[in-house]
Amino acid sequence: MPRAIVIGGGLAGMAAALALHESGFEIEIFEARNRPGGRAGSIRVEGVPEWIDAGQHILLGCCRNLLDFYRRLGVRHLIRFHDEYVFVEPGGRRWVLATGGSGPARLAAFLRLGSLGLRDKLAILRAMAVVRHELARREDLDAVSMGAWLASHRQTPRALARFWRPLMVSALNEEPERVSAWHALQALWLIFLASPGGARLGVPTVPLGEIYSEERWRAFPNIAFRLGTRVERVLTEGCRIAGIQARGAIHRADAYVLATPVEQARALVPRLDLPKLEMSPIVAVHLWFERPVMDLPQAALLDRTVQWAFNKHEGRYVQLVVSAARRPASLSNEAAVGLALRELGEFFPLARTVRLERALLVKQMRATFSPVPGLRTRRPANRTTLANLFLAGDWTDTGWPATMEGAVRSGYLAAEAATCAANIPARFLIPDPAP
Ligand SMILES: Cc1cc2nc3c(=O)[nH]c(=O)nc-3n(C[C@H](O)[C@H](O)[C@H](O)COP(=O)(O)OP(=O)(O)OC[C@H]3O[C@@H](n4cnc5c(N)ncnc54)[C@H](O)[C@@H]3O)c2cc1C
């Protein structure tokens, strides 16, 4: 039985391990933290009885490989899909956008959306109408920012403020001016145009850590987690990896998948010359109230700093999310919590009067890489110049931005490359529909 070592137990490493398991490998996953999941994991907070997600994670219907990974792991039922988005204005006015149904039904739902005027909607539809064509034909899209692309497609100020910016920031964790038009158009294509259901909003019904708890992995006896075990060194010998060192001991395998974030990968194997990526922060503000303050499962918040509110428990525990959060990340914790609480009160007035029992701010300064213009061709492939080393991680060349789907795709691609090198080639990646 061929043996593989996976370094990093985030989604990329876990997806690589599951795929390799299917090809008959015996796998050890070395993970520095005490739990699997990486950035898409849960944390314990003193005084809070349950695990909480440091940052709320959502997925969309177009995340084909992530859903496939959940199916393989037997946890697909833990994701609840919602067929509508609720947009809330300051003051509390609500607008619902249904995402289900045929193309004409979705178009009609969009035309009914009251948070935008007719001119805004027509401008958006005009831009949407050229997405497929430009994606398929234009060679220079990755050199252009989405901000410039939108300007050249004459978008209205309200369409920019209430549609394009929230969409880019939520899907790509970056401002339109800093996003490559290629990445943005690819996201538009997959979410809205490529297939029905691409925009459906998937929300885990349990903390992320429960989705891939150690218990779930017991169903896969050939996958062993070495939790709390940081890989200290990767040993090379000529054009191969000879082993890894963790807790002073050397471990060897036939294939190695390096699935850490890019900066750790660069430090572990300097000769790969991996790119330096610009990173973008995400701030999550967790608020626990004495009584319920929120009556929706989740809401997209318009015209303010906070972009999303998630009802985590009976409307009493609310998580607020700010993506591309450079400004709130620069505030003191107290000021950032104050800002979030004030804004929540503008959308859900009960938050102004119900007593706040506890607040927790989680700032992740290196949450995801920024999909800036010019990055597309700099992302490394899953094969490397070392014959038995394969790269995984949301930062590798997956065609996707830094997302759970991107991470799973990278794991599958690394596993495909490893099975090929072992002469037992297998396919795991579910390709996206071409434009
Ligand atoms: C706050 C926040 C919110 C997000 N929201 C969303 C969302 O809503 N939807 C979405 O799709 N994506 C979201 N993302 C992005 C998503 O979490 C990531 O793209 C994805 O989880 C990356 O997975 P990964 O396996 O590539 O990397 P990671 O999850 O970073 O995993 C790498 C692992 O390697 C381990 N490691 C590092 N060095 C070593 C070492 N030397 N030895 C052993 N182990 C090591 C780390 O501990 C880590 O567990 C969010 C990210 C953040 C931070």
C-alpha cells in the first residue's frame, strides 16, 4: 500500500487525504493545531460552553468540489441551503431576492428587488450580459481591475454601492478596485450564469469543527491525524523529499502533500520559490445578548461597515462579519465592537435595548489572499520540481479565489498528481462549466 504524508489539516489537506484514501493510499496528516479544519475551523472561548466558528463560513451552490468533499465525508446533510437572500437597509427595511427557479424566474426576482432602482438594475443586467463572452474571449481580463471594468460598463453609484461592492467583498474578500476582473467575472459566471442554483446560500447547521471532527474520520481507518504536531523540517535529497521532521522524529512516505498556508510552505521548502501574496483581513464580531435581537437566519446589511449578520443561536447569539476589513481591523477591539453594535442596532432595533452579555472580536489579518490583477499566472501548480512533493492550499492554481471550494479543489488536484506519479492515475476534480 503506498504511503502519503499530508502537512496541514485544513480543507486542502483533508480533501487531498480523502482522495488519496480512495486510491488506496495510507495517509498521515500532520496538523500543527489540536483540531482539523485550519482557517475553516472552530475555537473554544472561555465561558462559552459550545465550540464557535472564529469566522462564519458560507458556501454557494456552485461549490461543486466542496459539496463533493462533504458527501465523501458523510456530512453533506449538515449544510442547510437557503433559496433567498434578505437585504436589510439601515432603519430595518427588508428586501428579498429569491435565487431558485429557472433563468426567467430568477430574472423576474431580480427585477422585483426593491433595494435597487430600475436604472441600477438595467446597468447590472447590461454588464451581466457580456460576462460570458468576455470571459471566453478577452485575453487581458487578469490585467484589469474589476473597478476599471465596472467603470467601463457604466454602472450607477447605487449599483456599485448596493450590488457590486457587497458582492465582490463577500465573494472575494476584496474591494472591486483591488480585484482582477478575471477573478470577478469568473465568480459572476459560476454564481449567477453557469447553472441554476449556483447562488444558493449554504450555511453549516453545526460549528465547522463538528463537520470534520476526529470522530468522522474514524470511518477512514487508513487516514491518521497527528494533531498538535507541527512539521519542523522537510528533508530533500536530490529531486525528492526524503522525509519530514516533527517533534524531533523523522517520518517517511512515498508521496508528500504540502497543504499549509503559503508562507509556511515557503519556509518549509525554500527552494520552491513560492510567490509572496497580498493578504486581506476579515473581522468577526460575536455578540451574545440576554434576549433575542435578530429574527432572520442571516441578513446582508446594506450601506454600512458590517456586511453580514448571522443568527447563530435563537437570535441571542449573533455573529457580524466584515470582509476586506482594513478599516475596522485598524480600530481598537473596544471601538470595533462598539461600531458593530451600533450598526446592528440600525438594522435590528432590539440590539439597541437588549442587554449585551458578552462580546468577542476575532481579527484575522491574513484571512485570505487578495485576487489582485496579475496574480492568476503567478499561482503555483500542484506538481513541483520535487518528484514526490505536491502542493495544496487555497493559494495554489485552482482558478478559484481563496475559499473552501478553492482549498478542496487544490487538495483534489494534488491527489490527482500524486496518483499519477504512483502510476495509479485517478480523477477527483469536478470541473466547472466552461463559459
Ligand atoms: C474569517 C474567515 C472567514 C472566511 N469565510 C469564508 C467563507 O465564508 N467561505 C469560504 O469559502 N471561505 C472562507 N474563508 C476562506 C477559507 O477559510 C480558506 O480559503 C480555506 O479554509 C483555506 O484552506 P487551506 O486548507 O488552504 O488552508 P488552512 O485552512 O490555513 O489550513 C492550513 C493548515 O496547515 C496547518 N499548518 C501550518 N503550518 C504547519 C506545519 N508546519 N505543520 C503542520 N501543520 C501546519 C495550519 O495549522 C492549518 O490548519 C474564510 C477565511 C477566514 C479566515
